[in-house]
Amino acid sequence: MNYFTIPEICLATEDDIPVLTSLLNSAYRGEASTKGWTTEAHLISGEVRTDENNLKDVLRKTGSVMLKYTDEKNNVIGCVNLQQQNEKLYLGMFSVSPGQQGGGIGKKILLAAEQHARNQGCRLIFMHVISVRHDLINWYLRHGYIDSGKRIPFKEDGLTGKHLQALEFMVLEKNIT
């Protein structure tokens, strides 16, 4: 059953992992990502942000779901991972295909994430954003998120590429009650 008010959005399954992995990598890393505004290629080298095993682990976490956005041809062109932690919801792996960015898809995914959070009884959504990603941070601020003041070191993990400068995460949050 799809309880989202946006018909293009539904829950992803493990069958979607290959296409989701490709989407996430193309939105954040390598040459393909530079066609959109969410690229991290200037901050982190390499072509990989995640792989199928990592994504499978994320989807199998208790309280974790992945929403996918599909176009009229049923191609997955957007996604977000949501992980419930008591009355809070962590939002991560948010991406839209680079060629589709700027057309309102991200806003629809964000609204669906907030709808999911409310349906799960969550009061707050939070996320980690690389602190030097000013355009992205400003986008979230325009959508009601605030800087919590918390910072978390962003350590290289051997999977997601070599950092081209020192990086840290800023924690953004939004009260949705």
C-alpha cells in the first residue's frame, strides 16, 4: 500500500538496490554528478558514494526505509533514506538524478519524508550535511530546517572516496509537530 500523497513516491525494496546505488553515485560523485548542483566531486575524489552491500545494510537497519521517486517511464530518478530513532527521524542519502535537479522533485521527496515522519509519530527530522555545502544548506534552510549548532567529524571510511580537504558535518533539524 502506498500512503504517500505524491503518486510518484513509494517505498523502495531490496530489488531497487542496483538502480538506487547508481543514482546515489551519479548524484554525488564523479563526472556525472557535475551536471547537477548537489555534486561533492570537488570535495571528495572517486566515483563511489555507496555500493550495493552498504545500501543493503542501510535498508536492513531496524526502522530504516528508502523512498523512491519514479518518472512516467518508471525510472527511479530520486530517493531518500529515512531511519526512525524513537521520536526522531534521520534523513540521508537524499538524491535526485543530476539531469532532473532543479525541477521540484527534491521538494516533493522532502515533503514525502516529512509525511512519513509524521505517520511514524516522529517529532523531529535531522540530517548531516557537509558544512561547506552552502548552496545545499541554504536549500534546506528555505524548507524550514535550522542549524542545530552540532558538528560531527567526517572521517574517511575507505568506501566513499578521499577527502580533498578537511570536512565536517553540520546537523540540520526541523520540528515537524
